[in-house]
Amino acid sequence: MLYPFELEVEATLLSDLHVAGVGRTVALIDRCIERDAQGRARIPATSFKGRTRAHYERLLRALGDDLKGCKPPNPATMCNDPDNLCPVCLLFGSPMQQGRVEFTDLAPDTRTEPTTRLGIGVNRKLNTVAEGRLFYQSPSRSS
């Protein structure tokens, strides 16, 4: 039997936040921050759920659970039998089974204005600035 409950999470940023907004464009900014309808920086539910799932997988593996051979994120190597799911897929879902937990976006209590930062791409082989790799990003400041 399932017993529904709600868990409230409070997160404190230790550094500036940058979760890229999919398909968002802002003039002169190459890497935009994800924002909600009110313009506040946010961490999408999917990002938070994915991080939580990854930590749960790591914890179970550290405790010796082989997760029934499940190897996300590739759907072909994840649990495909709804009657034989690993603990992670049972809780968070798999391509064949809806998860039992739902997440909502994380948003700050206050509105913070994003900063604009200049960045450069680095050629890892030569350890030099890569030509044509200048970019601007727009993280949200931590408190």
C-alpha cells in the first residue's frame, strides 16, 4: 500500500547558479539561465530529480546492490520488465514504468538579478585558448 506524503526541500547555494535554459535566447548571451514565469532563476524539477536519482544509485551501489544490471541513462540498458525493477527504477521510474515520486521546480524566495560573465573555451590538448570559443553566460548570484 502506498502512503502519499510531501517533502519540502530547502537548498542553499554555495556558488552562483547556472542551469542552462533549453531553447531560451537573450541578446548577446550564449548560455542563458533557466527562469520561471515570474523571471526568477530556477532549478527545473527534471534536473533536481536526475541529481537525486544519481545519488540514490551511487548510495545503493556503495552498499553492494548491483541494481539488477540496470545502467541508466541509456534506455536500452535500464530495467525493461515492470515486474522486475531495480530499487532505483521502482522509485524514480524507467522507460517501461512511471516513477512513484514527483518533483517540482526549485525556486528562490527572492528574485536575484543574473550576472553576465565572459568565458573562453580551452583547447585541452594544447592547454591554450581555443579560437572562436569566446562566450557569455548568465548565472544567478548566490546569496
